[in-house]
Amino acid sequence: MAFLEVKHIRKVYTGRLGSKETIALKNVNFSVNEGEFVSVMGESGSGKTTLLNLLSTLDKPTEGEITLAGTPLTAIKEKELSRFRREQLGFIFQDFNLLDNFSLKDNILLPLVLEQVPVKEMESRLKPLVERLGISQLINNYPYEVSGGQKQRAAVTRALITKPKLILADEPTGALDSKSSEVLMKLLADIHATKQTILMVTHSARAASYSNRVLFIRDGEVYHEIYRGDQTAEEFMNRISQALLFAFNRGEKNEI
Ligand SMILES: Nc1ncnc2c1ncn2[C@@H]1O[C@H](COP(=O)(O)OP(=O)(O)OP(=O)(O)O)[C@@H](O)[C@H]1O
Ligand SMILES: [Mg+2]
């Protein structure tokens, strides 16, 4: 069995009083092996965030089953969900989601504080990570005192500090300039090289080119996937761009 299995996922949002239905995901099937770095691409409204919300147990599918490391997500009891999220998953968001009144260090350690991890253990996990991510000189600063790229690196450190089974990232480079994006993607590639499993939603072919597989979703279904194989990031980026262009042209023709 694969590390992450997504089987026949359907997600229908029902409006208030059951008035209006939106089929956000129709029939999504894919699996991810341990240690893979997978990107998900698709136009606005194609269901990417919906999919991440289901994977992160923030929402439940209407039909279908998601299994992570042998655990069906629906089998987790409601009161155990937040602990499951904290211990097993790491999140990286477009807008960093750091608490303004906490220093970077306190932001990073927050998941461990919630788990009541001993202070000594916290410090020993923190040090190598902040060094690796290049923010060791900044950890006593507050989020408003550092750059967007540095904030995102603190957010990545926070995602890694619990040693999660799976990192989920929603547009992690979305709020960054091209240089900071590149630094971040190189970091994610390094993290992937340590066998960390990552699933990332992105609009950027360049960001996706750092992963080893790209899933394309449209109208709530995965309609295409490409593997990087032994191509360089540059070659892979060109293939991703072509796939996006092809899908876009097809969409245009369908509408005429
Ligand atoms: N809570 C909700 N209630 C009702 N409809 C929703 C809800 N969340 C999303 N939708 C609808 O579901 C569809 C998929 O939305 P989703 O947010 O997953 O798209 P997305 O691929 O993440 O888009 P973007 O690239 O703009 O972030 C859209 O038609 C959206 O309007
Ligand atoms: Mg979205």
C-alpha cells in the first residue's frame, strides 16, 4: 500500500439551507509513495485547496477514502484530529500564518509546546533546523521585523519541527519575489532529499519543477500527471509549461 492513498474522492459543498451545490471534487484518485515530492497544479477553482483541506483533515470528503501511513483519516476520532494534525502533518501556507506577537522562535516551537515536549528536547530540535534554514541569527525577532522570505523559512522550520509524516504546502511561494521563491524551493528540495514526503499546491511551473511529479487537476479530477524522471529542473519546467499551455488551449477550444 502506498504511503498516501486518495481513493474516489468526491467533495460537494452544499449552500445554506441546502440551496446550491458545488461539486468541488468529482472523482480524485492518486497515491504518493513515502519520500515523494508531488506538486498539484490546476486553474483557480479546480479544487486544489479543497483537496488539501481533505488531506489535512480540516474537512471531510462527501465520498471516498484517504489513507495516510495505513490510517484511514475517517477512522480518527473528532477529538483526536487536532493532535493528529499537529503530530503527523506539517503545514506551509502562502501567507506564512505566523503569530505577530510571538518571536520566530516561539512561533516555531509552538507545536512542541502544545505537545508538552521538554524544553531541552525543543532546543536540541530547534538548533540544527534554524541553522539549516539560515535563520539562526533571527529567531528572537518578531515576524514584522524580518523579510517575507525569512518569514516563510520560519514557517517551514515550524512545519518540520514535529518531524511530520507529510508536509502539505498551499502556494508556498505565492507571496514571495522570484529570488526568495528560489531560495525556498531549493530548501524544499533539500528537505525532500532527506526523504521527507511533500505535497505542494502551486501555480508556478518553476516551483513545480523542483518536485518529482506533477498532478494536474481540472473540474475536480486529476486529468494528467508527469514525472520528472532524470530530467533537470529546467527541462521539467518546460514540460510542465507545455502541459499547462495544452490544457489551456483545449479549454479555450471547448468553450467555443
Ligand atoms: N466552503 C465552500 N463552500 C462552497 N463552495 C466552495 C467552498 N470552498 C470552495 N468552494 C468552491 O469549490 C470549488 C473549488 O474551490 P477551491 O478553493 O478548492 O479551488 P482552488 O483550486 O484552490 O482555487 P485557487 O487556485 O483560486 O485557490 C470552487 O468552485 C469554489 O467556489
Ligand atoms: Mg486555493
